[in-house]
Amino acid sequence: MHWMSAVAQLRRDRVPGVLVTVVAVRGHAPREAGAKMVVSARGCWGSVGGGNLEQSALLKAREMLTGGARAPETQAWGLTERARNQHGVQCCGGEVSLLFEPLPAVPAVAVFGLGHVGTELARILARHDLELHLVDSRSRHVEPERLSAITADAQARVHVHHAVVPELVLGELPAGSHVLLMTHDHAEDAALCDAALRCGHLGSIGLIGSSVKWRRFSKKLAEEGHDDAALARITTPIGLPQFAGKDPATIAVSVAADLLLRFERDSTPRTSSEPGPMGTSSEDVAGGAGAVRR
């Protein structure tokens, strides 16, 4: 597989990788500057020269994957009999510099409900590098003409789902997807909460609404067999508590900012005691922009 196809496949599958590029060559080397190799935890595509050079580069790339490296790194290897090596001798006589560029898996977000808030939120999220799933049970809300302003120049890879039973979409979402529930119907929201809690592959679950709505939902969900630990997986209200506005655009900005903070924290090491956005209880963030009675 060509390295460009490999990068595209890793992105589609949301698998992290490292792009290895020969950036400089002095003297003789098996490959010229510009040669590339793509490395994942289980696969490798392309070549930067074979032998000790390639095997050492492969191991370094996988060390970066294991360590969650985010910043590019460079390293040089000598190709002489006197150069230190672990995987055989390469005596071409030159020196090769390699650039290692991490290819992190992009986040996945699913917005259930494309009403006023959901549409505004989709506009914002579509401008970011992520997998964006837009779901609504109403066919007119997912018509191409209505969503054209969102999808026309989106940086995100946008997937549109018209689902009469939107709970079924939950099972199709990529592992680790962040789910935001903001449909037009409280009964639909409740069914989605129940289904989301029964899915073991999802990331955070956010529910728009008031404290009154959550009291009713939590009671109903408890009756359905969900314990306190399960209910704690749902964050409501959603958004940053500093935003007090209740118009759709303000709520959307608040929710998007909270989510982007989560992505930022997820991409950098943190101590176990450090809280992440959308991971606090409803009492901790009561009164935020997400506290809207729908």
C-alpha cells in the first residue's frame, strides 16, 4: 500500500500512527530524501531503506506510539561498519536523518438532534479535525440543502444519519466517540441515555437540559437498572459554567469549548487527580450554559 493510502486508512479507522520521512542524506544511502514509511502498532507501509536503519526507525516510531508522543522528532543514523546498530550492519557509507511525525487518531463526536442548538454546534465542530456524526430522527433536519452550510467546506469528516430509532446509531459509532444528546423530544433523549449507558465503547456522554429534567431522567434510568456509577457517566448540564447565555449560538460555543478542552487534555499527559471537561457531576456545573429547559 502506498504511504498516502496508509495514512488515509489509519485516519478512517481512527488508528494512531507515525509518518517517518528521510529528510536529509549525506553520502551514500539506500533511499533518497523524501522517502517515507508509515508505522502503526501492528503495521508498516513504505520504506526508508531497509536493514538496521529501517528496523531502528520502526522501533522508535512504535516507542513514540506507546509513549503517546505528539511532537515531531528527528534522529540521524550512520550507515558505516563502525556505526552502532542493533539489527545488522549497513556499510553504505552515508548518514541519514529521519523525521518522525505522530499521526494521532482524530476525535469522534456524535451530535444527536439537529435543532437550533445542535445545528449551531455542528457548524463549530465541523471546522475542526475530527469525525463528526450528525443524527436526527426527522428527515427534514438532515436534508442536504439544510446541512450544506455545515458540510460544504468542513474540515471534519461529516457523517449524516437519518435514524427513526436514533439509539441504533450508537452501536455504529467509533470506539471512544463523545456523544451529545440534544434532541427535540425528551422521551428520545431518555431512550438515548439508556442506550448509551449500555454501550461499552463510548467516550463521554453529555445531555442538554435543566436540573429538573435530569432528576426525572435519573429516576427513570435507575428504574431501568442503572446504578449511581453508571448515571455518573452522563454529564448534565453540558458546556462551560462561565457562559450564562441561553441563546443557541452561545450554548453551542460553550459546549464546543468544553469539548475542545477535553480533546486538549486527552492529548497531553495528566495526573489522575486532574479533572477533565465533561467529567464533572451535574452539581459541579449547575447553572452553566447547558442548563436549558428544552
